[in-house]
Amino acid sequence: ADNVAAHFELDQWLIHLTKTKGVGALSHEFAHAMDAYISKRNNLVSNFITENFGQVIRGRHPTVKHNLYFDHNKMKDRQMMPEFTDLLHVLLFADGDHKRKLPSNFCKNGVNLDSQTRKVYWADPVELFARAFESWMSDRLVEEGQINEFLVYGTDQTPSSWNTKFNMYPEGAEREKIVQAMDTWIAALVSTWKKPTQ
């Protein structure tokens, strides 16, 4: 489609960036590739780990599937599951509290953005994860005094700059929690991948 800046092609394991609109989308598409790789590596039934453990029904807020709380002993990357569970909770629920079932502002904004279309996209946990990863990448670059607009762009812009009423990226204290949870999960994932499989 003409309005697509970039996409991850799961069947071929390719990241496509358009010549004129793909700038700033690499970290988003990398997040999709990593999400899919972790699912495949762990022989999960869904194409993405976020899809395996998260779900959304049009018009409702995203939530976790019950299998998130089951035993993950058959997964190669089972050691990182507590941190991944925490990350999903922070992405989907206000204050990361999954027991109260109140959606995060990030989720609410996704549902509101989807209400303007005929499909679930912005509130899909796969897309929420990719935009959270973009935010993490952007904030970590800024923290290091760096900017890379080819890698990530626009995660701190106002909704009006995207011609929308709702922010598609996490904001404020919620963003800080999401970035911290992403940090913790990535550290656990790296630690898991450095250990020999049993």
C-alpha cells in the first residue's frame, strides 16, 4: 500500500523500508522480527510471542491470555518469562496491575485510534510491543546523547504532529515504566541467550 513506510515480512524474514517513507522505522520492524524469532525459537503456536500471550478483540482493550501464567518449562527461553510477563503487564495494564484489569493509557490510545478504522491495528499487542520497543530505543539513544533518525523517529512527538487526537506511543510516567520493563526484559533475554541450552 502507498501509505506503508516499512514492514516485516515473516515468510521471508525480511525487513522492508521504502526509499522515501521508511526513515525512522527500522527499530519498529526489528521489534517485529525479534518478536517472531522468539516465538519460532520456542516453538510457540503463534507467529509472535506477544500474539501467543496477548490478545485483543475489536472495540475492547488488549489483555493477556491465560497461558501467560502456565508453566513454560518447554520453552528454550523460559528464564526470561517472568520479565516478559512484567513487560506485558506494564504495556497492557494501568500501573502494570493485571489483577485490576484497568487498561494502560497506551492501550486506551490504541483502542481509540482503532475506533477510527475498521480493523484492530494500534491496540494489537504485537503493534503495542513494537511501538514500545521504538520508545525504548529512542529513550536509550537520548540517554547516551545520540540521535539516529534512521533507526527511530517521532516517538516523542505530539499526536497533532501525526494528525491524530491520540498518542500512538507511551507517554510520561507510563512510558518510563515501559522503558524500564523493556530494559529489564532485554537484559534477561540476553542473559538467557548467553547460557547454554539445557
